[in-house]
Amino acid sequence: MKIVTIIVLVAIALFFLLPILSGNASIPEDMSASQIGSFIGGFARYWIDALTSAF
């Protein structure tokens, strides 16, 4: 049970950290709508590109 929990936590961390570490999703400097939108857009763009290149 503990190993499954660790694997799930690592998968969730990679899901959120890969777009940030690759530079596609910049961490918002403040809580303005444009900063949050830029972050979510970069996050989505990273995963769309990753999935299209995988398939």
C-alpha cells in the first residue's frame, strides 16, 4: 500500500512539474488573471504537444 501511494505522488508531481521545468508554463508572479491564464495555457500547451507527439 505504501509503494502505491509513493508511485501516485510521484506521478502527480511529474504531471505538474514537467511543464514548469521545461519552461512552457511559467510560475505566476501574482494572482492576476493574465498571469494565471498564461500559466494554465502553457500547462495545457505542454501536455497537448506531448500527447500529439506520443501518438
